[in-house]
Amino acid sequence: MKVGILQFAPRLGRVDDNREAIAAMLRRRKFDLAILPELATTGYNFADRRQAWEAAEDRKGRSFDFFGELAAAAGGVIVWGMAEKAGRRLYNSAVLTTPNGDHHVYRKTHLFFREKLIFDPGDTGFRVFTWRKVKIGVMICFDWMFPEAARTLALAGCRVLAHPANLVMPYCQAAMVTRSLENRIFCVTANRVGTETNRHGALRFTGRSQLIDPSGVRLLGFTRTEKAFKTVKIDPRLADTKMVNRLNDLFKDRRTDYYRI
Ligand code: ACM
């Protein structure tokens, strides 16, 4: 399975420009799965809900057909972050788009900092989608800080965790090595680069997107500033076994009677 990460610097509120930048980077590339950053079509640092609403799209928005066409041309699935309007609600969402134009939406569960003033908390829960027999799970950025998110997906059979992100703190890349190890899954964090400023302040994004395998090895990595689409071949079957040695099965050894969650 050929998996790619697109790391770039979306421009705040410039949806057409961002789609064009994405198309330029993905055109003529072939992959089975490509993962883009959180809010890839809109940028991140909205001053308020009204500004985010203006950049948001509903299910009739152009981005859905746009990513359907890109996925068809590449012959693979694309997971891309967007601001999603649904009635009067506004979600920080990631869409898994297949080459035949199906769209599966995940709405961010754990909102970070000022996102709480802008978006509604996600209501989809953590879901797994099967593509060419590989179960792919989706979570967004700050969901990393709640180990229950990746665990829920892993227990649902997720082999490859697609993790669109707009990270501003320095801890996630290291934590995702643990998310991979404790669940024995592939974790693919697609972060963004650049700085965005609004009247509340500036945010600098940390780049360093990465793909970690079930034994905690980084198979693909980016620098803090790199803008690129890079791919690596993985064998998702490596996530089938939860054995860490001959006697320890990570899932069967769980002592759920002792967990109060
Ligand atoms: C984040 O959740 N975008 C930090």
C-alpha cells in the first residue's frame, strides 16, 4: 500500500487558492492513500466563527467533487481537512474521499483552545472505513492528546490511522510514536507549516509530518518547513498482530476490570 503525506501552508480563507495548491502537488501522482492537513481547504487561525463560516462548505461544496476527481485520477483515497457547514452547525471535519466519489465525514471530537469558540464539537464518533480490505481510521489533530481516540479506532480494527493536523505544540510527533506502539497500528500525521496571524495573535505550525509503523519506527518524515507530497510503501498486515513478544498480546492482555473510564 502506497501512502502519502501532503505537507503545505494553506492560506487563511483562500479556498480556491488552497485547492489549486493541492492540485498542483497531487497532479499525476499515484497512491493508495493520501493524507492532507486539518482544515487544508481553509486555513486555521480564524478570528471568529463568522470568518470560519464564510470559508466553510456544505455537502454541495465544490471541494467534494474536486477531491473526488483527484482521488479518481490517483486511483486512491484522500483524507482532507475542511470546515463543514451542516444546517446552522459548523464542524472542523476530515473527509475520506474514495476514487468512486464516496465521501465519509469525521467531525473533530476534541476541539483545541479557540476552536471551542468557533466550531461545534464533533458528533460522528470515531469510525473506521474499509478501503481495499484495509481498515482506515480518522482522527484530527488534538484528538491525539486523548489516547482513547486512537484506542477506540484500533479496537474497531483500524490498521492505518489517518491524522490530519495543524499542530502548534511540540509534543504530538513524539506522542504518536506511543499511539502506534500501544495499539500496534500505523499512525500517519499530516501537519501543516507556516504562520497565521489574526487579532488574537499568531500561530506557528510545527510541520514534521510523519508516518510511524506498528513497532514505533518512523518510515516517512518531513522537516519543520518542508512543503511536499512524499510517499512510502507499507504493509498494513503488520498491524494485524497485537503480539509484542511471544506471550504478550496488547489487546488480550488488557485488564478492563481495573480500568475506570
Ligand atoms: C489542533 O488541534 N489543531 C492543535
